[in-house]
Amino acid sequence: MDEPDGLIDIFSVSLQGRPELTLNCQYEITKAMFNPHNPNIVIGSTMSGYLLEWDIRAKKDPISGNAERKNRSQPIQKSCLAANGH
């Protein structure tokens, strides 16, 4: 129950065998893409109709090791659900 339903693995050609970064959310992701105007932003859509945004520049706190309020593996924004969809 604690595991996220949606995962996006981002791979690098220089890092073989494992993803460089994994983004997640509590909803099943149907499509994801980099923002064409800002390659640090990943936009995803979910089965339930949400649009999500991740910023891959966000980092964990280097002093305490705790995640900041906006951890890069979690979405920084989530759309509202409209009655008839987006």
C-alpha cells in the first residue's frame, strides 16, 4: 500500500543498467514527456485524469539528508479534476 502506483524511470546513455532518476506518484501514469521549453520539467498524465509536473533540479537537503518540501521524485504540481475532464 505504501508503494507508489506510478513510476517514470529516466535513463542516461552514460549510466548503463539502471535509471539515472525515478519519478513517482500515487496514480498510474499513462504518458510522460519533457517540457519542450524547459528540459528540467517532466509533465505526466494519469489514468485518473490528473496532469502532473516534476522538476528534476530539486535536490535533497545536503546537510540533514532529508528531502526538502519539493523532493524531485515527487510532483511539484498536480492539476484539479474537472467534472468533464481537462
